[in-house]
Amino acid sequence: MRDAASSAHAMARGSTIAFGVGLAGLGAAAVLLWTEPEQAGAATGARPRWLSAGVLEAGPAGAILGAKGSF
């Protein structure tokens, strides 16, 4: 019983660390996206950026989230 509890605590600690690393990566990506300098001149033919996110499917077992966009 002690080994199972020890293993559960180790997995919980690893999960917490991984969640924190993922959250930090998401924050860094947001900062880089929002602080990127504007491109000079709109005559380059570049399409404007857009991003759309939402729930694709939801049910009693869970939900499927999706995102699409142009960068």
C-alpha cells in the first residue's frame, strides 16, 4: 500500500510540473505573438492574421476543442 501511495504522489508531482511548464510555454507564446512588430506596408499581398477557436463536439464523455487560423 505504501508503494502505491508513493507512486501516486510522484505521478502527481510530475503532472503538476508538466502543467506548469505547459502554462509557461503558453504564456511565452502569447507574449511573442502580441509583441511582434507590425509588418511594413500592406501592399506585400500578405493575408491578415486571424484565429478562430471553439468547441467542435461535446458529449457526456468529454469535449473536443479545435482551433484554426492564418498566420
